[in-house]
Amino acid sequence: MRKKTTAAVIGLSIAGFSVLAAPAASSHGYSDQPPSRQAMCANGTATDCGNIQWEPQSVEGPKGFPSAGPEDGSLCSAGNGQFAQLDDPRGGEWPSTKLAAGEDFTFSWTLTAQHSTTDFQYYVTKDGFDPSQPLTRASLESEPFLTVPYDGAKPDAKESHQGAVPAGKSGKHVILSVWTVADTANAFYACSDVEF
């Protein structure tokens, strides 16, 4: 009996140590203004989203966009298969946010863990974009319309960036927001469906 009790105590001690020794979660976050697909899933505006509804901050993939990063067609999920629902264009029927082309807008992120940051970048789809198709590099303007450099600094838990949305846009578009972490190999990706 004493041997069984001792073995159980040792086993529980090892299990407890393993949990305590597990690496802490690194940076996480998502764009919430304009609301990203993962934000829409988390707040219940969009349904049939899978696991992302419980962890909108976890859309993390390889950094280096646009020359590297997730593959075309999986940009909204950052190439993370468990969040593939974010890549489904839903026939162009994701809930969208109305924006005025050419006017200033405050883009914001919710960061559940801050981390040393390279920058935040915002891309928008080209004129003639078909919102019923998965997002690809070819469907995005080649340059971000807004870049916010951080030079390794840590952003706030509630991060905001002021900038003008591109002029001359009309109809449905997607804004791809990319938060590039400075000291890991990853970035966080978010797709926001908008209508100009």
C-alpha cells in the first residue's frame, strides 16, 4: 500500500512539474477594428467557425509576408489548418464593415500577450477583386497601404493605428492585417471584410 501511495505521489509530482515547466504562450492577438473574421466568429456575428470562435488570438503563421508566409488561399488562417474556416470566402457573404474610401480610419488590435514587434502592415484587395474567391497575393495590392513600424518595441494590449484607407475603392474588399513579431519566426494574420 505504501509503495502504491508513494508511486502515486511521485506520478502527480512529475505531472505537476511538467505542467509548470511547459513553455508559456508567446504573443497572441487579432484585429478587431474593422472586425476581422476571427473577431466576428468570437463575438457570434459569424457562425459555423469551428475552433477559432474560442481562440481568435491564435491565427499565427510564418512571417515574411508577402515574399514568404502562408500559402495563397490560406492567408486568412495563416496556413493553420484548424482555422481553415477563415479561408472559406462563404460566397462573398462574410459580414462586412462599411468604410469610406480615402478617409482616415482607426485600425485596432486586441493583444492577449504583447511581444517585441517589427511592424503592423495593412493590405487591401485590388479593384475588381472577387469576394467569392479565396484570398491570394495576386488579389492584393502589392504594397501595404499602411505600415506602422515598432523597431522591436512591445505594443499595448489594446493597440490602435490611425491611417487613411485607400481612395478610389468601391464595393466589397478584404483588408489583410499582419502583425510581425520581431523575435520569433511568426506573424499574426487577420482578414477583415469591408465594403467601400
